Amino acid sequence: MSKIITVFGASGNQGGSVVRAILNDPALSREFKIRGITRDVSKPAAQVLAAKGVEVVAADMGSVELAAPAVAGAHTVFLVTNYWENPSGNGEIAQGKAVTDACKAAGVKHLIFSSLLNTTEASGGRLTEIHHFDGKAKIEQYIRDSGVPATFVLPGLFMSNLFTMIRKNDEGAYTLSLPVSPVKAQVPLFNARGDLGKFVNAAIQHHPSSLGKRIYAATDYYTPSRIISEFSEVLGKPASFTQLSNETFKSFMSPGVAQEMLENMLLLEDPGYYGGADLKESLNLLSAKPTTWKEFVQTYREKWI
């Protein structure tokens, strides 16, 4: 009899990637029956999952009681939370705690959480406004303290975010403008939609040795200079990097998130997105190579041209 793996956010970028990776893995697709959690089981993305044999379930992470049906009988659970749904409060943290408590009550054997670094601590109190990192770090610590067996997958900077960061001018040239050094900043690029599932599969395949560990989900560390150089090479178009002042960068952001986004960029220089962690150990766990930046640009070149 197949074990149940519950995947939260099954119709989103991260959860969807996990579902596809399991379905496409002959061994894991035999070992696990997927229970995909989504808000609306009637939307097209949910219906596509159902057609592929996924048990699609609507569930709420608002309380332990509401989350309980999603994890009942599950051996493994993949949990992703979304800070941006309610950035003015700690809704994300409450949801993470509720699912953790539900997993503990249900006797879940392996909780895989999409986490991030505690940047306030890592920066020695210099970067205190990156709430979408710190919230996930607090959930991670709660999971560790709860005793629920868990692995933590930390996604890098989404390659898709660069769709809005690299701008084309009227002359057809491209510019990446950030408030960091073009050679000192280290950006751990990551194709969320295509590759998150590869790293989660690694956590499952290496269970139980993966318990308690962090898996850094990124292809490589890229400097801004390398990002724009490879972008130019693939598109065959001129492209350059401009280092902005902090205030100029913030002027392009809405006031409510300007400081958070600035500090998110400054993190890339010091202390580092992953606090200086090496990616080799995480990459060595994979059975399939992650997408390179050049491959990503080639795949989505029409979005820029």
C-alpha cells in the first residue's frame, strides 16, 4: 500500500514542482500517493492535478483543527507558507505552527519545510526588516523544538524574479540595477517551478539521514556581473549592470516594502543569502541536475526579447 505524502500549495510554484517531481520519478510515484492541498479544488490547476491521479483536497492552515484533515494518515508532508498573503502580521508563522502541531498529532514521519535564513541573527542585528525570511526561520525553529522529524529546504533567489529586475531600454539594451557590488554580491539562483521538486525528492530519497538537515536549493552562486554577462550571451543583446545607491533603489519600490527589499538585496553581500553556506553537499544529494541560469534564459528568452 502506498504511503501518503501531503503537499501544501500543490497548484503553486513550489508545491506544484514537488508534485511533478514525484509523479515523474518511477520509484517515488510507486512509493507515495500524493494528496495535493489547495484553496480551490475547482480551479483549472487543481483539476489538472486530479486528472493525473493526485488526491486534491481543500484545506485551511488557520488552526490545528482545520489543518488536521490535510495531514491525517500522511507519512510525509511538504509545507510551504506565504508571507506575502498577510505581510502586516504574523499569519505565516501561525499557519506554520498550526500545521506542525497537526503533523505531530497525526504522527507524521517526515515534515519537509520550505524555510529561509534568520537574517536578523545572521547579520548581527544589522538587517532586521527581511520579515519574509525571519518568519520562515521562526517556523523552522518551532518545528525543530516540536520534535516532529523534519528536513528544511531553503530556496534560493527565484530566477523568475529577474524578469522584473532586468529592464530593456528604447535602444534594445538591457540593464540589471541593484544596490550591491557587481562582483562581491553572491546570488544563489534557483528555478523554483522546475527544480524545487528535485531538492524535495532528495530529502525524501535520503530519509532518514536527511532529518534535521538544511538543503540549500540553488544551482550556484552567481555574481551580478555573471548574471548579466550570461544573459547577454544567450540573448545576443547588449546588457550591463548598474550599482544603485540604497535610496535610489528604494525609490523604485512601494513604501511598504522598500526597506525590506533593500535589505534583501544587501543580504547578498553580507552576510550572504545562506550566511556563506557551501552548496556542494546539497547539490550532491540530487539525482537530477538543476537548471542553470543560461538554460533558464534560453527557455524564457521570448519574455525578454
